[in-house]
Amino acid sequence: MARERIRGPVVFAWLVAVVIAFPAVIGLSSAQAADSKASHVKPASSHVPAWKQLRPDQQRVLAPLREDWENLEPQRRLKWIEISNRYPKLASDEQARIQRRMKAWASLTPDQRRAARDFYRDIEKLPPEKKHEVRHKWEEYQQLPEGKKQQYAARQKQMEDQAAAQDSH
């Protein structure tokens, strides 16, 4: 697969967290998340508000996305608006998690975002037992001490650098 790889364990960890936990964070089961993809697709003629047209409460919730708002695809803007509308009903720890993830997303480069979307699509195609395996590995990773995570990060970077060096020959 000739896809651009995302460097760094923090970005990878964030991607895994988003893929596994995001539907749960916003109060959706996996089945509901799949249903919401189909049921929330708006026709091209739907009005998608510019940043200035968002309500003040929506702007507060979506603040990490402000700089990129006008560049987001209309479908993605509508999805974020839906999340901002549900946000007040979420528990404070879920709200904090959404804020962290929005900030992490906003800090990604366009290439990293594209790779994250590709990664998510790949995970969605996995059979349930493989998704469970990925979830289990993520939970194991989260339990590791920081020193061990850094060792894995260094090893991952070394492997990526070696792969890149081989690709360039």
C-alpha cells in the first residue's frame, strides 16, 4: 500500500484513539455511527454556515477548528455542528476529551489528516474480531509507562526511517 505514513507515536496514538473511541465519546454505538454516516449526509443544496454564522455556543465548542473552518468540507462542517449541538448534554470528561481531540486534529497537517481519514476507513473495513484486536492493543498501549512508550516511539521512527531510505534507493 503506497500510502503516506504518519510519523510519531503521539499522532498514531491519537489516530487509534479517534478510530476506537470517538463514536463512543459522542454517544454513539458502532452501529449508530455507521447509521449516522448514511443518515446525516446532507444534499449539496443544504446551507452550511460560515464560521461567523455559527451561534456563539457553537463557536465556543468548535473554537479549535476556527482557523480551518472555511476549508472544511461541507459534510464535515455539518458533522461538527451536530457534535456542538450535543456537546452540552455530555459529561464533563467527555467534553474535555472532545476538546483535546479537536485540538489534536487542528494541529495535524493536511497530509496527516488525509492519512487519518484513510486509516479510519481501513479500520472500518475490518471484521469485528480484528477491530476488537486493535482496541485491545490500544488498551494495552495506554497502560504502558511513558518510558516504554518512548522506546516504542524510537523503534517505530527507526523502522520508518529505514523504510524511507530503502524506498529512496
